[in-house]
Amino acid sequence: MAKTNQAEIDIANANAKVKDEQQPKLPWMFSWAMFLAPMVWYGPNIAVRNTLIPQLFGQIDPANKVWAFGIISAAATFTGAITNLLFGAFSDVTRSRWGSRKPYITIGTLVMAAMMVIIANSASVMTIIFLWIICAAGENAVAASIYAQISDRVAPKWRGTASTFYGVGFTISQQAFTILAAQFLGNIKFGIYAMALISVILGIVHLLLAKEPSNLDEPKISINKETFAKYFFFPTKGARDFYLALFAKFFMVVGSTIITTYTLFIFTDYMGVTSQQAGKSISIFSTLMLVFGVIFALISGPLADRAKRVKMPVLFPLFIAHPWAMYAYAVFAAIGNGIFNSVDGALNLNVLPSSDTAGKDLGLINLANTLSQMIGALAASAIVSTMGYQKIFLVAIILELIGAALIAMIRSVK
């Protein structure tokens, strides 16, 4: 076992920009920057898209709100699937006095915030969908660049812990921002304004903590047939485990998305609670997800660093149509999501085919994330419309089990 672990460490070091011996201590300031990273892009976007925009659609066109939401999710994530890959690749080859990732994080955050402000003042479903597509492009410029910083700046021995910071931040973003957004269901415009402002402020703090240096001293990448294939196309060499991780993430995110995307409608349409009661129910649901998710995210990453293991299972329960059952679901799902969010990042970094193309390759994994959101939203709309809300939980269980099986097949990481 010791020999296997040492071999994995040697491989990880060979593929890393920062070697273990070059970074004897955990980079604390950078780790805190990564803790804030998901709150820059994911938290505000998920709060607006999954809570505030459904409520806005319910006010503008209540008869078609479910399909309108399915369309906006599908259109935006399709855009994200393309832009995430492109911006990841562009950040890999960028050389500037501000570094390779910072320009895309900055511009993407400003685009997101600007689109949110305009959406808050729109009264047309089609206009909102169009604006959110632009917002999704900005979101994915940030997403593709911000996580790739770990590959650039953190040695392999600290990646589990650094990913825990990101994973805890991601878990908080999933739930705390949903709790916050639920408080604005009676004042949607102000809620969207608040999310835009939070994104900009936390984006500034993240950049100050990360302190990405200039990379003008790195060799410039001349775009030719060979480099274009390397930086802008799917990896083909030594990428078996990379694709297993990619598809595992795809199935797991689809499984969770088809439920979390329709949380508001589950409470109001499936359980029959009022909008005011739904706000309280979502707050309880999200609080449970937050508390249990953070606890298990905090535990998992450091244990992964110590044990050199980053593959763990995820659980999903069956569901019945009562609010208390939704809360029970929240506890079990939070445990699985907390573990997954914490170690998923380290797993992805450890199966990258090359550190030179970290932005593009992590963009491909984010592509699985964005496509799964699109498919999850469409699938949930179809399932709800044809079979009712209850069946989405059965589908979620099946998809999560497929994802877990794919992770178990990964050989290069324990």
C-alpha cells in the first residue's frame, strides 16, 4: 500500500506546476481565497436562477412558469457548456501582467452582475432568458478560471485540504444563498440586486487574497496545429480516469439538479404550501443542507490528504410528499454532497492529463456540470409534466448510483 501511495505521489508531483518540496506549508491566504471562490459565481447565480427567477416567472406568466424555467436553464447551460471550455482554454494560454486567470475572473464577475441588474428590471420572459444566457457566459468565464488556480498554485500534498476550502465554500454557496434568496421572494428586484452586489464584493476580496502574480515570464504559446489541438480539444492520452471522473460528475450533478432545481415548486405545487410557507420551508431545508454539508465537507478533505484517498460514496433517500420528508432528504443529501464537494476537486486535479491545460481540462469537467444542469432541468420538467414530482426522486437515486460506480472504476486515485 505504501508503495502504491508513493507512486501516486510521484505521478502527481511530475504533473504539478508547484512541487511538494517547494510548498512545505499550506498556502493559507490562497486557501481562504478558494473558500470564497464559489460565492463569487455559483452562490449568487444559483440563488437568482433557482429561487428568484422561478418566482419572477410565476408573476409574469404563471401558466407557463415550469417550462419557462426549463428553457432558461437549458439555454443558459448550453451557452455555459461552450463558454466554459473556451474560457478555460483561453486562460491556459493567456500571458499578462495580471496573470492567466485574473482577467477572466474580473470581467466575468462584472458581466454577471450587470446582467442581474438588468434582469431585475425586466418584465418579459424572453428578455430574461436572453439576458441570462449572457449572464451564463460571464459565470462560466469565472468558473473555468477560478478553480484552475489550485492546479497553478497548490502542491499535490495540499490539494485535498485546499479543495476542502473550496468544497466548504461550494456547500455554503448551495445552501446559504438559497436561504438568503428565499427571504426576498416578496421583493425579487431587491433580492437580485443583493446577489449582484455580493458577487462583485466577494470577487474583489477573492482576487486580493489570491494575489495572482504576473505570468509574462512564462513561455508564450504560439497557436499552431499542434498547440491548438492540445489547448482547445479533448485530451486523448492518459485520460481514462479523467473521463471516468467527468462522467461520474455528470450523473451525480444531474441526480441532484433535478431535485434542487425544482425545490420551490416541490413545496408549492407538490406539497401545496403557500409562497410564504414555501419561503420558510426552503429556509429549513437549506439550513439542514448547509449544516450537515459543511460538517462532512470539513471532515472529508483533510482525511483525503492523510489517507491519500479521495473516492467516497454518496447516498440518496426515497421520498414521500410531506415537508418533513423533504427535511429528512436534506440531511442525507447534505452528507453525500458535503463529502462529494470536498473531495471531488482533489479527485479532478489528480486525474488531469496535464497541468499545462488545467483550465481547459477542468473546463471540460465543468462542462459536465453545466450540461448536467441543462439536462437535469429539462428532465425534471418532462418528468413533472408527465409523471409528477415524486418520480424525480426515483430517477435521482438511479443517476447517483451510476455516478458512484464510475468513481469506483478510477484506478490512478484511491
